[in-house]
Amino acid sequence: MRDLRMRYGTKDVLTGVSFEAHRGEVLALLGPNGAGKTTTIEILEGFRMRSAGEVLVLGQDPAHADEAWRARLGVVLQSWRDHGRWQVRELLAYLARFYVPYSTPEVTRPWDVDELIRMVGLAEHANAKVQNLSGGQRRRLDVAIGIVGRPELVFLDEPTAGFDPHARREFHDLVHRLADFENTTILLTTHDLDEAEKLADRIIVLDGGTIVANGSAEQLARELTTQAEVRWTSGGRRHVHAVTEGDPTGFVRGLLARDQEVTELEVKRASLEDTYMSLVHRAETSGAETSGPDKNTADAGGPGQAPSERTEEVQS
């Protein structure tokens, strides 16, 4: 997409969004409520007309694409509440029939229903009625419905809402299988930053209708902060040192060379959550003048001082 814009009345929801997604890439779209994520996704899916800008999805403009194009997409909504009296296999087999005319020599459609049921972890519930499934099982069915046509591009909207930790891990394995072995492009929205960090090859952060960051979790952390925290134990004391500039490897080498008693060595950089919060805060306060000590440095090294090093007694 290039310079995508969307206006509702006098309110600009998207103000010039541009990015590309590549084949087989897992792309996470993050941002606070009202940032424009849902509008962006709906435009890409062809469900909403844009106000301005250029958009191509699988080589076509979603605003004018045909059914053959739509058969190449998979959409996993936040919830699916129809057909409660249908059995799981029965419902998927019914929906799969709609994709048969769009099978090609390159991509056989639809997915084999029994294989799909096993993939999403519903093999033991294949003959159960949808209305009798638990919340997590219903969510697995949502995913199966979204990918039954063996799509080349999948939109996932809060895909693991209601999943327990085991189900979430199985879903992550499924996403990696789709991307790595089926070469499926996946665009997901989530408020679970840990999930985005585990799944996404690249993260795009929207705020106020514009992109404020675009890169991998590691790239975003490096671009936003140069600070790393080194922690270690020596001589019965726990030490913490903040490396404010450059790679902390040099400090670690020097530490190990001069202190042979170092144990429990740990190097910590900003997490995706730290990075995300800083990005959103920076976007919301951009252009505003700031004064006074920086809170991030004041917390570690005292008011108005750069963080240096501190020690604490290790409790036995």
C-alpha cells in the first residue's frame, strides 16, 4: 500500500500509511485502540473503500477484486457465532465446497478437512456440535474456518483470544507451519506483545493513523534505545551496570577478565513491551518540548544522572 488514507466525515483515521508485506512473511500490526488497525485490515480485505491511496493485495485492488481473488484470502475474525447446531466436520466440509472451483495446479483447494481438523487440534471434537465446544475450542474452529480454502494470505484478528497456554503454543506452531511450509503470508493484529514478538518476522506500529515504527522486534529495540543492563553476582553481592552506549559485549569481556568470581551473568535489553510503550509515548508527545530529568535514567542512577552501577547484598 502507498499513501493510504481514510476519512470519516471530518476525522482522518489513516493519514498516509505505506508498507509492503512479502510472500511467506508474518507481519504484526500493533497500536493502541483507535490507531487505525481495523480500518487498515478491512481495506486490505476489500470490506471497506479507502478515501485515497494505492493498494494492491495479491496483485489486485481489493476495492474491485473478484471472487477468484477472494478465494485466495483467509480471514479469521474475532468470533464466529453462526451454525451452532452443526458438527465441526460437517461445517468445515460444507464451507470447503465453496473453494473447489478456485483450485489451481499450483494450489489445491480446499484443505483436506480431516487434516485441517488435526492441524487446529480438534480431532477429538470433529463430531461435536459447535454450540457444545468450549471457548478455546470455538477459537480453534474460527482459525480452521479462516484457512479452510488454503489461502495465500491470512488476516488474523486477535487470533488467540480465549486460548489457554497449551492451545496458544499449538497455534503458534500452526502459524509457523503456514508461513514456513505453505509460504503463506500472515498479517495479524494483537494486543499480546509477547505473542507478536514470538510470531512476527516484522512489526508495524500504528498510532494516530500513521506508522511510527516498522521493523523486527530487535531492530525496533536497537533503534529506540542504546541502553543495556548487565547483571552479575560476585563476592556475595549482586551488581547491576547500565551500558548506555554501544554493544555491551566489550563491558562483559572486561568484567570477566578482571573478576574471576563472576556468576549468574545476565545481559538484558529493552523488551518489545518497553519498546512499544516508548514508541507510542514518543508519537503522542512528538513536537512537544520536554523539561526536567528523564525518568528512565533518573530511576536507575538518581535524579538527572545517567545510570551507572549499583550493588546489593545477596540474600542467602
